[in-house]
Amino acid sequence: MSHLEKRNKLDIIAKSVVVIMIAIMCVIIIVGFLTKGKKTLSSGMPSGVKPGVPAGVEKIEKKGADTAITVNAYLTEKSEIESIVKLNGNIGSKIEVNIFPDTAGKLVRLLKEDGAYVNKGDIIAYVDPSKPGSAYATSPVFSTVSGNIISTPVSIGDTVSSNTAIASVGSLDDLKITVDVSEKYSSDLKLGLPGYISLISIPSETFEAKISKLSPIVDRTKRTIEVTLDFQKKDRRIKPGMFGSVRLAIKRSENTIVVPKSALSTYNAEPCVYIINEEQKASRVMVKTGLSNDTMVEIVDGLEFGQNVITAGSVNHGSLVKIAGN
């Protein structure tokens, strides 16, 4: 090998060594850079936060899960409930007698006005039985009972007969109200059932009454049963002829659990409620219902006395809750 060839070979080896060293240095630099970047990322994360999850997210989620929902609650205790039917009726006197004249003729005088008190035997009116071509003395109309004039359905000048009621006499103190009840409730009707009367003239008060009479027949046209209720207390503000709204209690349960209707919900098409358990969480309870009215419903199975039932608040089973005001 000549001197020139040896020199060329050495140059190639030297260049190869330089390239290898440069490559090694590059690898070392890249590895160091990557290692430093990984440490930087790790040191910048809060303790317990997983890579790829933005800082603070996990803490926010945990905080949201622990936030209690404010609710309203109803404490179950021994109660009573009535199933109500709403009706309308007219008020009249419990004792009311129609007064008839003894003869036919023309009514010429009315001596008593509506509301006036009369004794048995008092003259209420006069009837002139005269006919064309003949004159007769006027015939008096006597009251057959004592009481107040409830109504006078005739006027002076009317022609009346012995079958025409001149007046009706009764008591202004002992009053009743008569209503027509649908025949579908016939099996529930019985003497003594309570009713609650509201009057337009006294809207702030409710008057108690009880069923005193049941018609034994059903009206073929209206498909109803005539029911009479007697007022339990005398009140001069209540007058015969008034119109009253009646809430008739056809069924009643005592010593039972009732909850507001707002507490009732459904789950899988079945009734349920949410109670507050010992962990202050909402717990779904499937229930069976009984009687109900406008605001309350009876729970015949599923609840116990002394439980807090949620009546307002958007909750699910397991939701952490707190009662409003507590």
C-alpha cells in the first residue's frame, strides 16, 4: 500500500468517527430534552391529578357531588282524610208548609211580606170569590202553622184556586240544603255524612252540615239522587233561597298517613315518594295510595309515621339534600 492510499484510509476513518460522535451527542441531547420536559409536566400538576386531565377539574366534580339540594319536607304523622264530591244546591227551611186558600177567586190583598213572622191562625191574604153578576164577601186565607213567611209566589190580582199556594211558612233558623248527587256515588251515601257549605255572600267562612235525608229513588232524567243536609248551627246570615256550594265527604280514613299531592311521583309508571334517610339523602320509596282530595293523598303502604317526605325539590335517588330553613 502506498503512502497516499494509507493517508486516504485514515481520513475516511477519522471522518466516520466524527460522524458517530456527532450522532451520539445528538441522541444524548434529545434524550435529555425529553426527560426534562416530562419532569416539568409532572412537577406542574397538582397532587392526585391524572395526566391528560386539566388541573382543578377533579376537585370541581367532587365539590359538585357533595352539594346538598334544598328541599321542602312533610313529616308523616297520624292524620285523617276525606274523599270529597263537589256539588251545588239551594238552601231552604227544614220546616216549610204551603198555605192554600179555601175558595177560588182573585187575590185582592196580601197582609204579610216575605220574612214576616206569623202565628198559626193569622190571616195572610184575602181572596175575592165573586163572579160576574154576583158579589161575595172576600175570603180570608189563614196560616196553618207558626213561622216566617218564606215566599209568596203569587201577586195581587192573580186568579187562584184551592190548589194554588198563596205563601210558604217555615223557620228561618232551622235550615237545610238540597243537592243532587250522581248515582255512581249511591253506595257511599249514608245518613250523617258531613258536608261543608260555602256561600257567595260569606266567602271567608265554611258552614258544617250533615246528611239528614236520602231519596230512595234515582231521578231517571238526571241520573241523580236527591240528598238533604241539615246545617249544624243556626246563623241568621244564612237565608232560605240562597245558593250554596257543597263539598260532600263521601269517604273518610282516620289514623292514617297522608302526604301532600306534590310529594307523589312515578317510577316505572308506579307511584312513589322520596324520603330523607339517615344519611341526609333522598331515598325513593314505592307506595300504594288510598283516598285523596284536592291537596292530600292517603298512603296505605310504603311509608311509616315519623318520616320526612320531600314535597318540593328536584331530586333523584341518592341525592344529598337539606331541608329549607334548616
